[in-house]
Amino acid sequence: MADDPLLKLASETGLRQEGSHVPPAPIYSLLLRIGPVILKSIFRISTRGTERLPKRGPVIITGNHVSHVDPILMIVGARRTVRFLSKAEHFNNWFTRFVMLTTGQLETKRETGGKEGMAQAVEVLEKGGMMGIFPEGTRSKKVEPPYLQRGKTGVARLAATFPDVPVHPIVLLGAREMLTPGSSKFRRKSPLTMSVGHSVTWREWITHPKGGGMDVAALNNLLASETESRKEQLAVLYRRFTDQLMGSIQALGAP
């Protein structure tokens, strides 16, 4: 394993734990016991393919983002503690701050490029946790479909840091209809669906002909290249991985 080029390239992502600590989630276990039961009795929630999600061990789940309902639906479907990167504004209002803190969500600050949040995401995966990522970075503000936006490459960098951790594309349907952007009124009768696609690891993707298309020799050549050239090549790979991941989310039915 010491000669594994992907493990060597993992250090090139720039993502490290760096002494940051994942906040505790004091009531998460209680929420996982009673939350899904209560929510499914109130709302019309259905899930597909959730058996594909591992019940333990590190995993990254990624989905489209059109509503504040999205992370709730992912938690209900995953039935595991899911950590999300949450923008700093969610920690300002007393109620949303309470929710963020009691469920151990990770605060990201735009002025620092989300460095602290990504460091905590690394710790979540190092400890065998489930990391929830919305690759678009923010809720789609589009007023008509297609709502899906271009993904940001942070998810690819995280996958490359953990080349053997599965990344699952997920599509969330009905959340926008249930809670329209700008509205605070839930439409209880609007159905919600979470569909989970097949996973891919960075290792599987980068060596696949339709993915990164690189063999061991190509990876070693990448490692041996000049620093700037290596950064440029990796940036191209991160973009391609992210675009294909967003394509998978779209293929699952994301509007």
C-alpha cells in the first residue's frame, strides 16, 4: 500500500483534519429513533435504493438541493447520523442554530473558502461516518426547471482524499413543491421521494475508461510531474468527476 499512487495523490487535495474537531450531536440518536416514524406519519415519504447505503463505515452521499427539506429527507432515508456542511448563516438564527448544534452539523464560512468545514468533513470520514454533500453548494434559486446547477469540485477533492470511500448519487424529489423557496408553509400532501443510485469510489472512477481513464503508469507519471502541471491535471480530473456525478444525479431524475 505504500506504493499506491492514489494514496500518495490524496495528499495533493489539500484537505486535512488539521486539529479541527467535529462537534458532538447530543440528540441525534434520539432523532433517528423517533424522527423518521413521526415524519412518515405526517408526510408522504418514500425511498428507493436505500439498501445500497452501507449501514456502517465511511460513505459520502450527494444530492440535488432545491429546498430546506432536502437534508431532512436524506437523514430520514439514510437512517444514520449524517453530517452536512452548513453555511454560517444557519448558525445565526436561534432556532436554526439550535438545530445545527444539537445535530452536530458543520459550519462553513465563505470568507475562508469553507476550509474549517472541509477539515471537519475529513474527520467525519476518518472516523467512519456518513458525510452529506450538496455539490451545487447552495439551494437552486431557479424559478423553473432544470433546477440542477453545476457542481463544485469540493466533493471530488473529498473523494480523492479517501479513494476507497463510496460516493452515492441521490435524487430528492418533491421537496421544492413541499416547501417553495421563500415560503414557510409546508404542503403536507406533497409527496417526497429519495432515490439512491449505485456508488462509485475515486479509485474505481479514475481507472475506468469512461471516468479518469488512468492506469498505474499514468498515475505515477502524474505524481512525477511538476507541481503546477500536477495541479492543473488534478483540477481537470476533479471537474470531470464532479460533472459526471452531477450527470448521475440528473439521470436519477433530478428536475
